[in-house]
Amino acid sequence: MPELPEVENTRQYLLRSGLVGRRLGAPEITWANTIREPSVGEFIEGVAGRRVTDVQRRGKYLNALLDDGYHLVLHLGMTGSLRIHDTDTELHRMVRHTFPLDDGREMRFIDPRKFGHLWLLSDPDDAMPRMGPEPLEPSFTVQTLAEALSNRKAPLKAILLEQSVIAGLGNLYADESLFLSGIHPERAANTLSDDETTRLHRAIVTALTRSTEAYAAARDAQWPDPPTALSPWTIPRYKGERCPHCGTEVQLLRVRNRSTWYCPQCQPAP
């Protein structure tokens, strides 16, 4: 699933492609279940003729602000991506929805597994779960992380996936953060020492910063068709691969039914 770096990469792509300032035509919706609110007909009518004034991100959600005060909110699901092309450019076979633009191009929502969602709302928060701090903003501190973990006995990996704890962190970057900090994914969240909490905070920021910088470099190098998915993490994610630090074979376990890769030597069991 696209996580914070991938969604931010999409936002930057839309900004650089000139979506802000463009007026939208009536979108073509080919998979009605994507539209969560309002009805499909009301969604099409509400989007048509509106100008995009900004594109923002909150956690894993994109929010296109429209000139009538409404918000076009989008979640990419498991495999979704957005592309802006001339209308005569060949369609990817997994394009589910198209949004005509007033400059002769169109924005295309590619969604192979049909897990993406769209909303048209007066308040974008109505589309989103309760969110914790953005981990790349000053509001995410060692202290806020410590407070979020202090009364939680659940496995640390599971807590890190809760969007109310950290906005935008998902399975891949939770694994990477735990690997960089040397903490086992099944540690009870409320057992971390001050030093471990500091290490974890630093690892989360490092993992996400590295990835956002990798996507920025890829956009510059491969524009106008930059990649939508990279693999910038350092923890191997395949059976038989070895830890880049100690050479131990990495292991797979499931934490609250989520696949989790870790190094048993660098991340000792609790």
C-alpha cells in the first residue's frame, strides 16, 4: 500500500504537472464502488467545472482543494497511482477513472485492485480516521511518541501502524524504522526505555526522509514519467536474504496478522 513517501511523491507529481489552477471536466467513473461519498451522480456533478486551488496531503490521503470550498479527497488503496497525460496518450489498461482538464490533458486514476477511494466533501476530515502527528513535521517529537506508547501493551509494530499514533506510517516503513532502531517488532510498546524511544523516533524520521528524498531524485531524473514505487528501505524482505549489518538471515513473522521482516540478531526478542 502507498505510504507517506509514495503519497507525497504523488502530490509533488501533481503539483509539478500543473494540476493547480486547472478546471476539471465531468469525470468518467468506471468503478462505482470507488466513490464513497456522495453518490456517483452527485460526485460527477460536483466535480465538473471546478478549479483546483491546491493539493495537500494528510497521512496517506490526498486532498485537492476546489474553488467552491469543497475537497476532492483520494486514497490510493493498495496499488493506486495518478498520472496526467494528453488525451491521445494510450490508456493504461488499469485506468479506472479519468478527470478531464481544461488544457486538453486528463488526470487518470490507475487502480489495478480497485481498492482506491474518492470523496467529495465540505470537510476532508470526514473521509479520514483520527490522525496522529505528521512524522516529518515539528509536531512529531520524542515526547509525543513516548506519550503515545506509554500506556500501550500491544506489540510495537501494531501500534506504529495505527494512524492515530503516527500519520502515514504503514507496514513497510514500520519494519524499516524498527530495523534501523534495533527494536524487535513484538516488544510491548510501553516497555521502551527513553533511549529506545529516542532511537525509534530518529529511525522513523530517517526512514521517511530517505524515501522522500529518493522519490524527489527519481522525479528529477525520470520526468515526466517518474516511478510511483521504489524500494529504498534497507531491511531485506525476501526469504533467504541476509541482514546488511550482521549477515544473519532475516526472518518473517506475523504481528496482528501483518507480515513483518526483522533481523533476529540486530533486533533481539523481548
